Amino acid sequence: MSKRVQDEKPPMLPEAEAWHQEEIQAQNVRYRGIVEEIDALEPEREKWIEEFLSIIQTKGFNMTGDTRRKIGKQEIAEKPDRPDAMRVIW
């Protein structure tokens, strides 16, 4: 197999490596903060989902123009039985 340019990257300068590590740490801190916020919304999100499912089963939704369609219970998928089923951020 022949060498490809994208397989060989130049070594990072020490300053660039230090900056890179700082950025990784800062992004990990931001990520953890976002995960905490979204996980804290879980009970409220459950309520929103229940309200949405109720609306589309009773009132329906507009398919096109003023044509409405109700979604039957048999058409709605069941929530998976695992702790991370509704997780937003991975």
C-alpha cells in the first residue's frame, strides 16, 4: 500500500499541544454542564412527551392544509425499558 499524505501528520509544537489539552479540558467541562442541565429536565421532558402523545391521539395533527389525522395507540412505539432510553446527549 502506498503512503498517503493524510496518514502522516507533523508533530505538534509544545505550545500547540498545551493549548490542545486546555481546549479538551474546557470542552469536557462544558459537556458535563450540558449533560447535567438536560438530565435535570428529564421529569419535565417526560411530561412534554405525554402531552404530545395525548394531543396527537385526541386532536391529531395537520397532514396537509386543514386535513387532520389522529394517531392510534397501536401506531405509537413503546418507550424502551432501559435507564438511558430518553437520553439526549451521548
